[in-house]
Amino acid sequence: MNDNTVSTFELGDALATRFGNTLTGVFVPGSKIALSAYRHVKWNSRDVPSETAGQDPVLIYLAQETTLFDEPVLRSLLAESNITFATLQELGQRAPRAEYLRISHMYRSVVRASLERLEHAKKSPEVQMDEERQQRISETVIVFYAAECLWHLFEILYMQQSQLIVPQLLDWARFYAPQIEDRATDFLLMAEEASENDDYWNVLKSLVMVGALDVTRAILRQNRKASQPAFKAAELILASMPVYKEGFPLKKFNSQWEHWHVDAERKIRANTFGSEPELEQILQLVTGSNEHWDAGIKESNEWYEFLPGYLLYTKPTCKPFELKIAAANWLNRWTLLRPNSQLNNMSRMISQLMEHDLRLFIYDTQRINDTNWLTTHMIDLIYHSGELKGYFEQNNIDLPALRHSMIYEYGSYLMSTRSLWQLGIDYLDCCKQEGKAAMELLLPRISLRSDRHALKLMSVARKRGLIDVEQEICKVLSRQSFDDERYGNALEWGIRSKDVLLVTGIADFILKNYSQTGNMLCPDVIVHIKSRMFISPRLVFLSKYFEFYELYRNRDFLAAVELLVNLLNSKITPDYFWPSLLIDTVPLLESKDPKIFSNETVAILHHLETELVPIIERNTDKLGNKNAETVFKDYRAENIDEILNILRLACARNLARSLVIENTSPES
Amino acid sequence: MFDVETITADHKDVIHDVVFDYYGRRMATCSSDQTVMIWDEDAQGKWSVTSSWKAHSGSIWRVSWAHPEFGQVVATCSFDRTASVWEEVIGEKVSTTNTPTRRWVRRTTLVDSRTSVTDVEFAPKYLGLLLATASADGIIRIYEAPDIMNLSQWPVQHEIANKLPLSCLSWNTSTYMVTQLLAAGSDDSATPTGKVFLFAYSDNARKCVKIDTVNDITDPVTDVAFAPNAGRTFHMLAVASKDLYIVNLRGVTDSTGTTKLDIQTVKFSDHNCPVWRVCWNMLATMLISTGDDGCVRLWRMNYNKQWRCAAVLKAEGGGPTYEPAPQTPTLAATASATAKYYKKGTIGNQVPWH
Amino acid sequence: MSFPTVSSHFVSEKISSVRWLPEQLQQSDRFVTGSWDMDQNFVRLYRLQSNQYADTNVDFVPRCNDKVAIEGDVTAMEFADKNTLAVSCADGHLSLLNMQRAVEEDQLQRTARSERLHYFKRTNKSSPCTDLSVYGGDIATVGEDGCVNIMNASNIKQVKRTIEADSMSLLSVCYISQQQLVTANRMGVIRILDARASTAAQEKISIMVGSKDEKSSNYVSALGTHPMQHHILLCGTEEGTITVWDLRNLQFPASYLSAHESAITDIAFHRNDPSKVFTAAEEGEVWMWSENKGIGDRNLHDGKSAWLSGDRLRSLVNVDGVLTRIRKAINSFDMNGPRLICGGDTEAVYLVDNIF
């Protein structure tokens, strides 16, 4: 299956064709390619503007492969076939044959329903005004009509239980060539006057050649001369033609048919229809006269049009393997009689199916302009039903690998288009490790349009155990919110992501902001964090500090003090926050009625000397005195020395007072 | 068939690098005119420049976008021997109804290199916020921002010296059995030795060291790119050199327990001319190569796991003209007559679920 | 007893919201759908017509009579009156659409579009309007900017009041009475707001749903109130659980039910028969919860809805899978007598008849 011809596309960019320049391209996430003029420069060339600078416009081309999937009405086909696909996966490979046939029916009815919708849409006023859309819909109809026709034939020849395919082939051929039946209906309505039409006999011949004998007989019966002996004899022959029914012993049928055939030929030779040459031609066709069929072939539009009819009259019990030879012969015959005609793609693919050349058929399906819809779903069905396993093995085709690669490609294509991503998921789910890896790469690349959209992506990821993807989306949204100064939103997304660094960073920002401005950002979020604070020690500190902040504002001072002292002892205080934390003790130390006990005051002093002072010293050593003033800023104090002094004084005073109170027993 | 949309860039000179962000909705271009332009795609699919500034005092070679979880950050490298990191910030609001403009501010300039910095690339996100630069003097430097909220600090973590000048580098973004972290290529034409080098972090030496050289490629190398790993058990590296190469790297553990690197190189000479750039798509199912012959080639892997050139995009030609796509089956006459037959069809067109 | 019948109809759009057109005296045979995540989004008006294909057992087939293009994802739809549909959009605006019922082709037209209701203050970027609720002549919208906007349906260009309720995205809103409404955010915090008071004057009452694992978050994605007893509030969560609150007693939830395995996308009491509650989930299912109409029980909960019965709730309701195994999310449903219409990400609408 090697394609030696490589498609070439020309762009026409002036700058890229200038001396020394060439064209370069990069992939854009989402199945696009960006092309632009390029000039290779080495590091040791002089860094000057190129000689062509400023002469030609510098252009960037965004190229995207066109696809019929852009048509909105076609979506129903994609969505419905997606569900059929999922149903088939659940069926597995060991279901009864009839189930696979049912799936095949489902696929085809999905296509037919879509075709009807497309036809309907084509007539709508808004499409009538849009020529480009009209053309696209027309092309879509053509492509999928062909796809369904081929699928139908495939179903008849390879998926059915029944070995006797002629009746089904007749139905198939008639379905896809309905014009003849139109005329037939007309003639039936016209009754006697039908025979005055110029094309009366031609239409009847065509009807016979497509095996529509009932209709032919009905029209003939309405003929004015129906009571004449020739017509009566014709009616007799036509009515008595044996029609094979399932279950009837083959040998007996064959002998009956032979008998009828011989009898009919005899009657013709006996000039029973001499008076009606046209009628005789009809009967010649019915008895399979080569001369007359050859004449018919010359009239047919497609090579396969009259083949089923011919089989009806010459080999009504034709089996699929016999069809192979019959079709090959018929095609040869056709080519000889119509030397100037070319086989179009669909005709060629039909011959491949009939001649059991599936290898080429599958190869050709991949070149249909349906973005591989037909080939992917059909190969998947073949794989599951197991019908043609032998064929593929004999021909050295690794069917499972082929199926896997088709589904993978189809699924990843859908996942990289903006609005079809949800459909691609089911396909990638079937591709095991590779599919999961592909989803891991593609899901997070889907541009996040809203919270709801992001939550859906996350739920898809979560269901498949793609924790990384879920967390990544949360991190991106957190960062976006943070950059937009929506801190509450950023914090919540950060908490969802469970990423320590990120949550710490946001908590740092909130604390720093508070110590510098006295404004607590997003209190409504912080109050509800609860047990989730344990993601990061900083978040624990923020949460607990906020608790203190609330207690203080609600004037629940004793509880506030207890919490404050716990915080001081906790060892999770960030360096930059020590001044603020210690300054928080000042009003409590200075307050009229004692709120802080002596041992707590000692603790405060201890922390002051052992934590804050060394931090200040370290920082001053490293970055100079001035820096300490900007780094350790609290909105309540001018500079760091002032803070130290106030604190020491307040502690001393409170210590004195509390010692007195505590050591004074009530009795004395 | 391709649908092509043309964007006019205001660059005064040829664009050296076109790089899209993680989602494909923002684009950064840099040029010999020393400016960087940032483009945005709006909801209707139209691209427009939202920022443009003079970023260096020499031609800018490459741009790299950081992962969006670190914010809107790009890095640029230039002939002027520096690499810079830029971050987008919201400007001040003039009035309540005004939309503040976003602008890009320089967060740091990395001045360690003594020669032109030829490539810059952010590391995969699982490593943190790391940046690697390659210089014409053959030194690779890896920088890290320890505080993701403050991008002004980028201390050097590793410096790896190489004998040959380097023209390009690439991080391995895979998280699967990664031993080779970085690849770099040299465009030196004097020595006949291998021009693609592989580096890894050595736990023993506690630093990044060169662990191997791809000896099959001895011609000057102008671009290297690791393929994104979508479930493969081996790594692929595309190399742009006199020809296009795809190198398969596999870690092989022998009987003594030591892991060796198995290197298989495949050469593609379809271009018949030097290949300047290579670029992988998101799933590494397709590759683009830029040739000196004015053509861009698209490569696909067929289901037999072999790479074949699938399409060629040429710069020449009068205007956008396209060769017709592979033929579509034609059935014009009968297709339009289908409508009325669905009512008589033996298959219903609605499938009830219960 | 007749069994429910389900028919599915593919509409080529992902459906975010679906509503029956209100009818006074007869069963409604018209419904509207709103789409989302499409290249172009629409609100479409459908009418059920008899199926011409006699060979299937589907009685009615919906036919799209008219459509209106909307600038972004449709996030919610509610009827403000018999003919007026309020539609909230991800571009931050609210629209009013008018239905004209006709014999041949019904018509749908946009009659009003609000100013931009939701936006982020710092960057002045539009924020999606995530949900809406109607009561009396008022419409309340909530958005990702954490704000609530209240307007009157007669003039949506004028916002009566804006309440800055939350510093993160609001996911859902529901009126409890003319003056009170509840909002839910991504942390699972539900706030009760006074529609007449400004932001500063709000009493800041909030309750929070719990999560199975206290280290994880659990958002509330769907809110529903009892049609008559408005103090009964149902909250559908990310974990697929239902928390029921009696708004007269906010100390702790009235009941809790572990229901679906995925996030609940929609939850509601049946408008005419409040003994039935419906829930729709992200995994593609719609369940019906019906109160056991046992004789003994009547006396036990003395007119109180089973939903407030705490631990006994599970034994007091039966659950039936009305729609199952759909494989992709069902985003919205609406009931009309014995009929239920559902729509979701499979790009199909599902019509369930004879649900009881």
C-alpha cells in the first residue's frame, strides 16, 4: 500500500522565493500549519539586515486542511456514528453475527438520515444565499452517498448470513439508480396510454435489466394488446420464472429453472413473438441472450448497473465467491463494449468489492474525502465481527494494528478540532495506552473558554485517571486569575490543583499584601478552606492567621490571644510576616484590661529576640540597611527599629502588670 | 486541499522564528529587525498584533513560550549575546470603562554568554520553571526561577561546556524513562565528528553531563527537536542537517544491569538540499522539515511505523493555486434524487433507544 | 401500568439547556433548546410532530421551527412568562426572546438584549453569565465575576441592583422568594442574599456543603427549590451527592443522599407533582426520585416533605433510572406533566413519555 505520488501545493510567497530565502513551517496546536519566509543565518555571519529587507511584505500563512466536517449539519452524522461506535465496542468480538449486522444497519441509517438533513438544509433560504456553503453541502452529499452505497454492498457480500445474494444485489442496484422506477410509476398511472410513449419499450427493457419483473408485468398487462396471444405468452413466461426461496433444495430449484429456461427459449425460437419484435427483445433479455445484453450494456451508465439483473436471469443462485468471476467477466465485457469510458472511483471500488479485492478497497477508502469516516468505522466493524480474519491473515495485513491506527488518527483528529473534541474521546478510549497518552497530551491543549468548559474537561480527565491533566488545568486557571488580580478565584483554583508551590505563592501574596496595606484579600474564600489548608504550610498559616484576624475583629480577645501565641510558637510563620505578627500583639499587650498572661508575654519576647531580630540581621548583612525597611514593612509602623522598640516596651509593661495580677491571690 | 489565511506581519525583515503558545491562540514572532511581536487570535479567528517591542540590540534568533501554568512568559535569545525573559502584565486602568492595556516587561536579562546565543527553550513543566540556552561558544546554560511568583531571579543551575559551537537545542518533554534530557546540535563544518549531543542529569556527579553523541550525523546540524511522547517506549529526535534524520533512542539494560543508549538513525534525502528546521506536531504523528529548496515537507508515519513524505508545500507559483486533492467519487446524477427514497427505505432513520 | 418510552433525536448541537414552552390547559408540544461549545450557538424552537415513518415505534419527532443566533454559549434559560424566554449567555449578556405560536411555523425572535452584565473589574474583560433565575417579574443573573444582577423582565437594559456576592465564580442561582435568593460557588458555599439590599447591607449568611474527603473540593452545580415550600433547597454537587437544606434552620443540612457517581448537572422538583424529584448527571443519566406513597408514612411526616427527613430519606424515596447509559453528560431537563425532555453533550434531545 505505498503511495508513490506526493501531493504538492503551491503557496506563492514573494519573500520566500528571493535569493537566499526559503519557506518554513511550524505546526499550530489544533491541526494547522503556519508558513512563512525563512532565511538561514549562521551565528558567525554579520548581523545586518538582509539585502532584501523591506522590499517584500512579510507574510505568515495559516494553512488548514479542508474537511467536510466543518459543515454543521454533518455533525449529526458524527455524533450518531460515535454512539454506534461506542455500542459496537461494548458488543466486543464474540457476539452473534446478527448483532454485527444490526450495527452495520445502524451506521447506514445514520448516514441516510444525515443525507436527508443535508438535502433539506440545502433548500433552506440561508444556504441558498451562500454559494460556498451550497457547494460544500453538495460535495458532502456526494461523498457520503457513495460511502453508504459502498457500505451497503459490503454488507450484502461480506456480512450476511445468506449465501444467495442476487435478490439483495437487485435491491441494492435499484436503490441507487431510481430514475427508471420513476418512469415506471408514470407508466403505471398512464395505463393504456403508456404504450404510446416513445421510450415505452426502452423503459421496459431497462426494468427487465434491473430485474423489476413485477413492475414490468404490471405495465405489460395494461397494454392495449394485453389480451393478444403474444402478450399472453410473454406474461406466462414471466410469471412462471422460478424465484429461489431460502431453504428450497438447490438441486430441485436448478432443474426447475433449467426446465423453464429451455421452455422459454424454445418458445422464442418458435417465433411465438414474431408479431411483437419489441416484446421478443424483452424475452430475449429474460433468457439471457448475450446479443441483447450486450446491447443493454452499451446503454448503461455504470458498469455494475445491470449486473444483478443479468445474474437473475443466468445465475439466480449465485454465491459470493461465484460473484467474483461473474463480476470480473461482466467488467471485461463492459470494457470491451465501452472502450472509451473510464471507471470513476466509486465504480472502481464497487468492482473491488465484487471481485473480493479488499486490500485495494480498503486502500481506496482512505482516499475518499470523508476525513476517514468510512474507513475507520468499517475497519472497526470488520475487526469486531471477525468475518474476514482469514483473508487479512493470508494477505499479510495486520488488521488489529490497522484498526488501531485508524481509530487513533480519527480520534486524535477530532480531539484537536475546537468543537468536536468530545466526540474524539470515545475513539481514543479504545486505543489503550497510546490513546490515553494522546488524551493526556491533547486534553490540556483545549483552550479554556469558561469555568463550565474547564470543569467538563477536568471531569473527562478525572474519569480516565488523568490526574495530571486535571491539576494542570487548575494551575493554569489559578495563574490566569492571579495575573488578572482575582485573588479569591486564584486561591480556590490553586487549592483544587493541590500544588504546594502555587498555593504557597498565592498565600504569600495575600499575607504580604495584608502586612503592607492592612487589607485582607478574599476573606470569603479563606474562611471556607477548612481541612484543605494542609496542602501547604503557608496555607495553614494563612488560614489560622485569618481565624485570629476574625476573632480579633469580633472582639473575642482571649481566644484571639491564644491563637496568636500558638501561631508564634508554630514555626510556620514566614520570615516576612514576623513583624506583622508581633505588631499584632501590641494592642493586646497595651490594652487596659489584661489579655495576655505573663508566660505568654515571655514567649512573645522570646520570639522577638530569637526570630525577628536574627532575620533582620541576616537581611541587613546580605542586602544592606535600606532593604530591611522595604522588606519588613507593616502598614502600622514606620520602620523596623521602631517596631522593635515598641514591642520590647509593650512586652515589658505587660509582663510587669501580668506578674502582679497573677501573683496576687484573691485572698490577700 | 488547504484553506489558507494570510496575515501581514509588520516586521521589517525576515522572520527567524514563529512560535505558538500552548493553546495555539497566541503567536510570537521575532526577526532580524530586533523586534518581537506577540499576536492574539480573537473569537472569530482573526489574528492581530497585541504587543511589539525592540527586545534586543541584535537579530533575535528564537522565542520560547513558557507553560501557561507559569503565566504569560516568553524568552528570547539574540545575536547580542543575551537571552531575556519577558512577562505580560496588566497596565494601569485609566478610567472605569477603559480596558487596561497589557504590555510585556523584561523580567531579567541573562548575560553570561560571551558569544551569540543561538537557541533558548523552556524546560517541560514537570521540571519546574527552567530555561536552557545554547551559545555559539558551545556552552549550554540551564537557569531556574526558584520563585514562580517572582520572575526576576534566574540563577544558573548548570553549565555544560562543549568543544564545538552549538546552533540549537531541544528538551525531551517525555516523562517516560527519561535519561536523555536535552539534545543539542552543532553547525560546525570543520571537524568530521558527530554533531548531535545528548545530555542527562547524572545523580553521581550531581550535574548535567553529556552522555552520548549521535555519530551517524557528521554534517553541520541547524535544528534538533525531540518528539512529544504519546505513549512510545522510545524517544525520537528529528535532526535538520544536510539531510533530514530521525533518530530513535532506546534505553537498553544489559545483563549486568547497566543501561546503555541504543541509537538508530534513519536518513531521508527527499529534500536533496540542506534542511534548516524541523517541527513535530502535538502527537508526533507528523513532522515538518524546512529545506533550502523553497519547500516545506510534511512527513507521516504509516501504520507500518515508517516515515514517508506525505505532502510538499512550495513557495513558488504565481498565487495560491493548489493541486487537486485525491479524487472524490462522483455520483452527481443520482445523489440528488435520493430524497424521496428514504421514505420507502426498509431501514428506519431513527433508532429508538429503549 | 405503562412503561416510560424514550426516543432520541439528534440535533447537531451540544445542548446546555432545554425548556418546554409553558401551556395552561394542554400538554405542551413545543420546547426550546440552547446550545453551547459550538462554533455558532443558537436558541432553537422545536415542535413535536407525528412521525411519518410508520415503521418505528416513535410517535413524535421534533422539528425545528425557528432559531435565533446567540453570541456565545447559552448557559441557562427560563421562561419569564408564557411567551418570553430569558437566555443568559457566556458573553456576559442576558437576552429576552419572544415565542409566537402559529399553526404552521412558530416564530422566535429576540426582543431585548441587556447591557454587559458581568465583567471582571480589573481587566474590564467580559465574564460569562453562568446562570439565571426568575421570580415574579424579576430576573437574577450570576456570573464568573461573582456578582448577582437583578433586573425586571420589562426592562433588562436597566439593572435594578448589583450585589458583589463572592470573590470567585458563581455557578448557580435560585430565587427562594421575591426578596431572597441563593447562590452557589465553586467551593460549595451557598449564600442567601437579600434582593433589596446593597452589597454592604447584606447579612452575609452562608452555608457550605461537605465533601466525602475533607481534603477535596466539592462544588454545587445545581440548585432547586420545592414549588410550594420554598424553604426546601436541593443542592446537587460535584461528587454526585444531594444535600437538602431547610432554609429555616441553617445549622446543619436537613438530609444528605449519595446519588450519582459524577457531578449533578441539574436538579428539580416536578412542577406539578412535588413528590417527584429529578436529577441529571455528567455521566449521562437522569434519575427520578419518588416519595413512597405508603399509607403509614403519611402520618409520620405530617405533610413534611420526605426530603427533610434526614437519615430516613433513603427509605422514603424510590429511585428509577429514567435515562441511563447515555455516555456523555445530560446538561438539562424539563418536565411537562408525564413528559420529560433532556439534552446534553451527545448532541441529542431525549423525550421520555409516561414517566409516571
